[in-house]
Amino acid sequence: MQVSFEKMSDSTAQDWEVIMQEQKAFVAKLPDRIIAHLGLLRGDYGGFPVDRLEHSLQTANLAAEAGEDEEYIVCALLHDIGDTLGSTNHPDVAAAILQPFVSEENHWMVKHHGIFQGYNFFHYVGLDRNLRENYRDNPNFERTAKFIDKYDDPAFDAKASKLSLSLFEPMVRNVFSKPKNSLYKNAFDAD
């Protein structure tokens, strides 16, 4: 069903009952859209030894094997999802997608992981590899450095067993089942 008004200021409570039913259905399909978007990373090597999807899967798998919690593992899986549309600011894109659904610590880690990963290569591309030191006093510094060292950096292994996205689908569905850090979080509560 569709409502008809020309300006939001002309909408009614009845219009918003219809709109919210449609929006709830749309939001419920967010995990499907995220999983489909991760699929866009398949076959995109960008010069790396593994494609971007395999890198994301390896990162998530390393976090899972180390016993990280589900939310952290999903952050590891999605940390580079922004590569397709935000090629020059992919951490910001990934962080924006995750922010309504994850802790502030995990959000900060994803948002800043590019700067922290830069320690391993910035000096080869004319940048300051120590940019991460600007964040040394942040309480999430060590968490983000650990994410890079243990999970992101070693996840370019072309010899590793190939992983399936389906391994992580239940986690994606669970983490994205309900926003917890969003202006709209209460608007999507069940009737």
C-alpha cells in the first residue's frame, strides 16, 4: 500500500501507520541486503593476494577462532564492506552501516581501522605510518591495534582454506535484527 501526499508536512497519522508497516518490512530485510552487498566483494582483488570477500571472511574467521563475540565477528566481516562505494573512505562507510547496531567500542574500531592498518603500509605510499599515534590516548586504541594485528593484517592468506559467507549469515541476521544506537530504535519495536 502507498500513501499519497506531496509534502511530509501534509502527512497524517494514518499515513504513518501505513509507512511504518512498510518500513518495518524494509528494515527486516537489511541483513539480506548486507549479505548481498558483501557478495559484490567477490572477485575484486584490487591487486591483493585474495579478493575482498575472502579477506573479509578470513578476518571474521580469525576473530571467531579467537573467541571474539558475535558482534565483534560481524564487525570483522563488514570492516571493508565500504570498499565498493567508498573506495577512498571505506572505514567510514562500514562504520556508518554498523553504528546503529554495535557498541561504541566496535564502531570506533571499524571507523579507525584504516588508519591503524596504515601502520603496515603507509610508508610505502607516501603517508605517515604513525598516524595512528594521534589516537594513542583514546580508550579504543589498543582494541583497534589488536584487531589489525590479530585479524585484519593476517587475513590476506591465498593459501588458506576458502570460506563461505553462509557461515556468518546467522550472526549478521542476529546483529542487524534490532537497532540499539539509533534515533529510530523505538519506532521499529514490534506492535
